[in-house]
Amino acid sequence: MDDGPVFPFSDSIHFSNDAGPRRLTSSQKRANQWRRWSEDVIPRMIVPYLSYLQETVSLRHANMPAIRHRTDGECRTGCKTRSIKVACVFFDAFEEITIIACPCSPTPLQLLHCGFFPCVPVAPSLAVDLRLLEFVRLLFLRQSPNQTAWCDALETFLDGMQYKLRLKNSLRHRFSNVFHWYQVLIVLAQDYISTLVVGSRKDGARVDQPSDYLRSRCPLCFGGNDWRNGARDSLPMPDVIVCIDACFTQKRSANPRGATGSDPPNPTPSFFLPTDDVKAMEDFVERCRGDRWQARTSRAEPDEDSYEEGMRIPVSVLNGCGDSFIAADKKREKASTRFFTDTGLMALVCRHDRVLWIANLTSAGEKQHYALALLDRLFKHIPTQMTIGLLYDIGCQLERSCRKWNFLDDSTLSRIAFAVAVFHAYGHQWACQIVYHPRKREGFGLSDGEGCERLWSFLKPLIPSLRVSGSNQRLFILDTQIRHLDSKSLQGFGHWLHRHWIHCQSKKNDALDRLHALELDENMLRVEWKAQVDHQTRPTPRQSRNKAAEVITIILALEKTLQTQEASIRELEMQLHAVCVPNIGEVNLQLVDTRSRYKKTADTLRRHRAALGTEDKVNLEKMKKDIYLTVRLNARAIKTRIRDRLRQRKFELERLERSYRATVNAECKLHANTQHSIKRREPGILKLITTYNGLCSQLQSLIQQRRAPPSAVPPHIIPRDGIFQLDVDDDIWQDVGLDDDPLNPPAWLSDDKVRNGIRLQLEADWCNEEEARLMRERAVLQEWMLAEWDSMQTALNKAGASVCKFADPVMSFHLGSRADELVNICIIWRKKVQCIPCAWPMIASWGPSDEALVQAAFSQARSSFRDEDDDDESLEGDREGDGESDLEYGEIEDEELMDAIEEIALADEYRYDQNKELVDDLDDLDDIDNDFMPSSPIKSLHKRRNMLNAVNF
């Protein structure tokens, strides 16, 4: 049997005219090859590549016989030539061609002219078909990239058709090189076209506007003609809302052999901050801390709680928030610099989930200089008067550090509105939440600050492969994925605005209806809310008084614990005296353990009693005799324990979600332990809630019996349903009826109707802010489309014969393709935002003519082929839908587990009625393209249809 053709491969990457060339090491060869690709070959291939796309109509007519076998033949200038045999890889075949290489007609350009991409820049032994490369590129953007599996499958497939390779893994070793530099060529070619469009923009003399870079990053945030439009007479809101967050699952392992070298950088633009900028910010932060550290450490801690300069919450609250997150970080063990060279990522993302910049983390923790470096880069690209709203997990701590150590000057700080992300607000004290929570602070509307979390979910398929990649290769792959997300989200802007507008109107109408039913004055509600904020953010009394009260509380709790332990000892002793005991040894061990704990509790109680002064002992005796005070003190202590246990559960649940999405085998054990810990905590938390509610009932009864102070307010019981969501408006955060009540308690404390009215008024305010921002973004979207279309037409005219002496058909083709893409996007945007009014008057036109829009709509509706079964209704019930079982990019196969996690951990982010949302968006599902970026990276389009069918059923 014929084994088929065998194609030899050569490992040579260069050739020389010298008789005895100096032998290079492998690292030198790689460095030379990389430099030749970056500085010589790829820049010379951009225009020929664009020409080939134009000639083959975007690869549609590639590999035609006339194109496939053409070569330049012998050199006509008399150059020294060399004949090179190249094995060309197709989808379904290997084919060997001969290239006559010379300095004036390099081998890569000749191969590109034939529709192939070489594996090395000078003397390639392998080239790959461009259509095959483009298919793999698009595939690896939508699933976890695995070149080894792909090459093995292709090699096995071709081997079955009798196409043999001489050496094992020959294809894989060369294909990775081909694929990488093909991606570099794609990026630079796209930037080449974009440069032509940007150069044709008429507003090149824009003054005091966001940079062109930011304009390209997010049209909704920075794409308007003037960022001041709609900002003068509108609600007091930041001009732009951004969020920052770190991800410690996107890390890179250290070299096991201890090598310190790094792969060369790629010649493509990157979203990552330069390492020098990050290091400069780190040095600046260290200098700022060092200059003022001696002065601050020499000061004694003040006996009085107070406000730090510029802060709206007292020091005690800030310390509580910091301690909460520090403890969580220690338990999480984010990353270790011993095993990982790169420990994670930190991203700066706008409210539309568009990446502005990313910083590569190399430290074991979430250092502040990374966030400051991102903010510094942002402020260099925006006008000097533009304000931003910053959502960060520990926004209160970042603002505190900026003011304490002068990281940012006063003019910059005055342009930043700090807030905490919705998902991580549970880790903050209540006094911090009413100031920093985006649902309590002015200007943030319905923004949640979780755009980075959605970004990390999109990037999670890259985690396994990037753990072992090169440093710059890792950044290049992440950049490539972000560009892919940009292209997906651009088309989805119209749907994003439409869906948020419908959701905003629904919440606003519901809040206003319920607010109207209460019949409360709006001004009164605002006064009461201000009074509540002022009261709950005031500094605590003297610390010495607080410590005495805390000691008394501890003593009462210890006495109760001692009584419980005494009862347990008596019960165990009675079991031993009983006639039949199932296991005497086990009971004896329990008795010994209980007596040991009883002794420790008694010793602790004795020490605390000895620490009390004379006045404190009198107060203790008064509390013991006052049943109401004793019960109230116990209730407050239990409520504090409940809050702490819920926070711990929430932090562990966050780690469970991150560990699940990481899909890394090394973290499976941690994942299992976390899941077990979460389930183990729930019964204890529910038991504490039952105990607390029983104490609240006792307090209610004592108040009704007039055995409490006249101004006493009954505390609210904690409902068991929804307790694990930790919503900002839950009663778990407020100690109503558990503090020292004033003689005349305010309405926000004692009147449930006023408390509910405040909550509804704030909700209506969020919706008004969101509505104003959406109206502004709708107008900006149209302005961006008008400007982009005008620039495109100008560039097309320059490339045409009507302006230039000679027409440029290649550039005309590619600019025309870009124009067609704009028209297709314009159709979707116009339809989706037609229900949203503009914040300022706009013309009716969006740029493209009505004729172009109609023609594009007709092209979208017309299929490229006809499936005869589409009209056969008799087969509708028997056949499965095409591709309905396929997973979309970013989905997880175990949807039940992922849905359960989202229901628990992200419920505060998606709390509105999903059934109503789905019904409202039913009409939108059929006329929007499947490539738009959904707000949640896990809930894809076909998944929503399945949920809707279940609801209707």
C-alpha cells in the first residue's frame, strides 16, 4: 500500500553566503528570528496581505488554481537566488511547492501572494493556508485555545488520507509559530486601516476633550462631540463611571528551572500599562508613605473617635472595613510570588464593561499602587475638568489612603467620587455603606461596579494555557481576547441601552407607585434621610466608655455561657449515673471536655470582673436587675455575631465562585473545602437568627408591658428568607431598637412607614440618575456614529479616483467593508434606542443614507443558502434545532451549578423580576444578532429563551 507523499522539514531559520557560518545557540536563533519577524517581515507583509484579501474578496476565492500555484519565477534583477521547497498545509491536504527566493522577492511575500503564511521568516519548510489560519483564529477566540489538540487532530485526519509526516509533532512545532505571527499581522493590518479612518476625521483639532484612545475604547462614555453636553443643567453626577478590580486566577507559573529570561515583546499595541509606569507609581507610593510614616507612628492613638481630613465616616468605621477585607485576603491566599511570576490582573473598566487599561500584578496582594497607576493613566487622557465615579471593592480605603498619604492632589481628588462595588458592599460597616454604596450615594444610578467580574468570566478559558505561557505571550493573548470582546460589544450597545432603559423605567414606575401609596412628603423624607446619615456616621463616644460597655456586655454573655455549660455538665453526669449508657467512654470524654471549657470560661469571667471599676460594677448590677436592658444587650450581641457570620459566608462564597470559574485542578481541593464550609455555616446562622428573633419578641412584650423606657422602640425581627443575600436595604445592617434610644426617637428610627418611604425615594432617585445618563449615552451614540461615518466617507473619497490622481482599490475595498459594518451596526442601534429620548436635540440622520440602510437590512434578512427543511412544518416537532445544544462563548457546561452560584452570590446584582424582564425583551431576542455581548457573561441568548419557555410552560 502506498504510504503517500512524505514531506521533510528543515529546522534552519536563516542562511548565509559565508562558507562556514558561525553556529548560533537556540536562544540566539529565536531572538534573531523574533527580531526579523517584528522589524522586517511583518511590516512588509501588511499591504500585500490587504491586497490579497481584496483580490480574493476576504478569502472567499482563495486557493483558486490561478492563485494557488503562481510564483514569481527567476529573479529578473540578477540577484542570487535559492530554491526552497515548502510543504503547504490545507484543511484536507498537504501540497509541496517550490519558491525561488531572492532579496528583492522574499519567501514570505511570495507565499503570502499564493495564500500561505510561513513558519519562519527566511527559509520556511512549512506554510499554512490563510483560510485554515483564519478558521483557527476565530475558533480560539471562542473556546479555550489548544494548539496541541488542534494539530494532533489535523495531523491524524490527514494521516487517514495517506498524507504522512516524517517526524512526530512536526506540525505542532511549526504551526504555533505560524499562528502567532499571523495574529500579529491581523492586528497590525486592522490598525493600519483604523489609522486611515482616524486621520480623515475632521475634528482633529478637538480641544479639551477625551483622547482619541478613549474615544476608541468606549463610544458611549467618550464618543460624544463635547463631553459637557447635558452636564450643565442635569443632576449632580460624575461625567464617567469606571470600576477597578483585581483577579488572582489569571496568574503565570514561575519557571521551575529558575530561569530569569523572558520572551521578547510583540510589535502590537497593548492595553497593559508599561512595567516602568507601574514601577514608578510603586516608588512614588513608597516615598509618600516614608515621608510621613515617622510623624504618624510617633503619635499616640486618640482617645476620641473622629473624622480624618476629608473623610465622611469616622476612623472606627474605616478601621472596621479595613480589618474585614484584610482578614478575607489572608484566608483567600490570593497568590504566592514563590510559585508564580505574574500573580494576577487588575483592570480599569467603564460601566459598559469595556476595558480601558489593565495592569499585570506581580505582588502577592492587591497593592494600592496598581489602582493608582490605572487612575493616573486615565487622568492623563481626560480633560482637566472632567469628573469620574470610581467603583472599587475597597473604595473607602483607597480614598482614605489618597488623603492620608497625599497620593493624589486636592484638584484630582475633587474630581473623583469614590464608591464600593455592589457585590462587595457586604464586607463594609453599615456607616460605610450609607456613604459609599452606589445605591445610597448620589450620581451612580443603577451602575453596579461588577464589570470587571464579567470580564474575568469571559477570560476564564485562558487560565490553564496562560499558566505556562511566556510573559509577553500571555499579555498578547489577553490583548487579543479583549479585542474580540470589543468587536462583540460594539454591536450590542443598542441592545444594552434598550434593556437598561426598560429596566430603569420598570423600577422607577414601581417605586413611584409605592411611594405615592404611602402619601408622604418628599422633602420630609429627604430631611429624615439626611438626619439618619448624620446620626449613623457620627463618631462613637469616648473609647474608655465604649470599652467599659463592651466589658459589661462580655461579662453578661460569659455568665450566660457559664450557666449553659453548668447545665451540660449536670446532664452528662446524670447520663453516667443512668443504668444503660450506649458508650460510657464517649460520655466521659464529653464530660472532661465540657468541664475544661467551663473552667476556661470561669477564669475569663473572673479576669473581666476584676478589670471593672467601681462605677462599672454598679452599672453591671443595674443591668442584671433590668430585664429589658439585659435582653436588649444580648440581642445586639447576637445580631453582631450574625452579621460577622454572614460576611464570612459571603467571602467564602466569593472564593467558591472564583474557584469554580477558574477550572484549575490545583484549586479543586480548596473549592471542596470552601463549599463544605459554606454549608456548615448555614445551620449555625439560622439558629442564631431564631435566637435573635426570640429576643426581639421578648423586647416587644416588655415594651407592651411598660417594663421598658418610655422611648423604647421595638427592634425588627430578621426574616429567614433572603438573609444570605445581604442586600443593602436589609434590616440586618441597622440596630433599630438596640441602641440607647433618645427621649424622642426620630421618624427614620421609629416609624416603619417613613423608613420604607426613604428607601423608595432613594430608589426613585437612582432611576432618575440612570434615566438621565441613558438619555445622554443615547445622544452620544448617535454623535459617534455620525462622526465615524463622516470619517469613513472622507477616507473612501481619498482612496478613490475622484480625489487622488491614482485610485487605490485595495484601500477602497477595506474601507468599504468597514463602512458596511457600520451600516449593519447602525441598523441595530437605531431600532433599539428609538424608545429612548435624547438628552439634547439631535438630527434625524445617523450618517448612512436611507438607501444604504434598506439595502443592508435586505442583505441581513437574505440567507446565503436555502434549507429545504425550513418550510416543512411536519418535521418541526421531530427534529432538534440546529446548534441549540452548543455552548456559547463564556458559558459553563454545568449550568445548574453556575445558576445556583449566581442566585446566591450575585442576587443583589440582579434583584429585579426576571420573568418580567424576559417578557419585556421577548420581542428583542428575534431581531438582534447573536454576537452581541450580554450583560451577564454566563446568561447567553439561547439560555434566556429556554428560561422563558420554562416560565411560560
